Amino acid sequence: MARALRLLIPGGWYHVMSRGNRRENLFRDDDDRRRFLGLLSEWPERFRIEIHAFVLMDNHYHLVARTPEPNLNHGMRWLNVSYSSRFNWAHQQIGHVFAGRYRAVVIQDERGVCEVARYVHLNPVRIEGLGLGKAEQRRAKVLGSPDPGAALVARRLALLHEYQWSSWRVYSGADPQPEWLETEVVGTACGGGNRAAQRTALRAYTETPVREGHMESPWEKLKGGLVLGDEEYAERLRREAKVNADEQTEARRLGRSARAAWREIVKAAESELGRKWAEMAATHGDWGRDGVLYVATRFGGYRLAELLGELPELKYQAAAQGVRRFRLTLKDDPAKERFVSRLKKQLSTI
């Protein structure tokens, strides 16, 4: 059976979900969760993908994201592959970590974005022990929601606000906002004039289903399993996706590539640093070598493994450590920051 088309849209809003293989845990401990969020925090700079909401559950995760460029597939491939390698290394195992392909639903408008963000944030309390599980919600849809009582509501709200691995703590004001998380669209959607009023309105919007015990699902409006919106919008996206798929097939057949040639990246780096690539590559601990690999993989569209052919004496692990070392010291070294900025500018003209 042919794979379903990916709807890759410039400026598109998405709900993204991925599960552990055989429904096993993706996150066995808090170190796993921190590793995943560390990778996710690189999305805005590496792929220009905006992150607007997230939650990490034990065996799956949810994201709400916006893609100024139609590149969700590249971002997701990098995220899941990078996390898989770190997970297997940490737990000394091999094999698949994720259950097949990720699922991505296009969201038509910002109203839908807010509904999906609420769904994402409420995941930790959608459990039967709190009367909010799937079976209980199906019964409530037919028979109505019984009065949960003040004690049960308090337990639900406590879990919602105390759950650490969700962007809700940022929206509710419990945690500071990381620079990689966008909050304005969801944070202002429920009205209110100033920041405090907006936060109050958003909390009421999110907490009301918890208090009432009726958790509406946005997926009842799903069209074709891929689009949250009206039928006309869904049909237009399907037509455009078919055209784009045909164009991508032709592009692959002709061997076209949008990324800069490796030799051009090296030439630009040599010009910036005033040294030859052979010298950088042969010098142990040379940050010029690590910086070139960093820029090529982060902004040039290359995978580290394919660049090792240019560095036959360098093992993958050593190259990865060099790139990581360069990234971690970047903000504290003006020379490195200047190098990356200038090389990125030159790449845009190649």
C-alpha cells in the first residue's frame, strides 16, 4: 500500500504525535525527557520550525508546531532519529525506538490551534483514575457528566498544574518561558487586555473541561484523517499535495538539490578563517573544523555521516562530540559567533 501523502505547507500549523515502538515507553526517566527537550529546543534555529505547545507522556509525545517553510518532514526525521540514537546509547540497547512514522494533522486556523493546544495540555489528566479516561468520556457523551465533586476536581487540577513535562506550566505562569517556545498565539487567543487578563482567560478555557468532566475532542472535526478544518480547505490541501508530490518525484529524478555544495561551504569557511580546510581537518581539536561541520549540518542540509567521507581519519563519535562542543561554547565565544553568522550569510548567496 502506498504511503499517505504528507501535507507540507509553508506557514502551516500542525499537531504532531509519535509513539514508542510496540507502545513501549519513549521516556523511561527524566534524563530521557531532558534529552528530548534539548533536541526540540534546536528546532527553531535548525529548521525555523516554531513550537507552540508540547507534552511528553510516558510512551508518546504531542507537539503543536508551525512551519514557515514546508519542512516538517525534515525536522521530524532529525528529531526522532537523533532521539533514538541517544535513547539507545543511554539504555544500552539497539533497535527501533519509535512505532513507524509520526502522525501529523494540519490545523486550518488559530481557533483550531487553541483547541488542539488545550487537548495537548490536558493529556496528563485524561486518565480513568480521575474520571476522564476514554471510556468514561464516551459514557459522558451519552449520559452526561456526573458532578465530580470538589475533591476530585482539586486532584485533577493539581495534576494538571504540577505535571512538569508540558508547556502548560509556562502558559499558566508556573515556569519561565524558554526562548524556543512561542506562546503569543495560544496565550492571547482567549481574550483579555493585558498579560494577566489573558492568562486568566486561558486558564478558564483550559480548566473548564477539567472542572466539568467533559473533555471535548477536536478530532471529531478531522477530515480525511489529515486535516482539522472544513471540507473545502481539506480538499484544496489534498489537490496541492498531489501536485507537490508529482513535482518532488520529478525533482528527485533529475537529481536537483537545494543545498549548497560542500566545496562551496568549505571555500567560504577558508575565506572567513584565512586557513585551508586541509589544515583545519588535520589539526586535533581545531574549532574551525568543528565549526564547518556545525554549520553544514545545522544550516546546510547535510547529515554528519555523509560528511565523514571528507574526513576519512575522523570517526563519527569524535565528529559528533566536536560539533556538540562547538555548539555549547558558541554563545561564549564572539569569534565563533561571528564565524557562524558570516558563514550563514555567505551560504544564503551560494
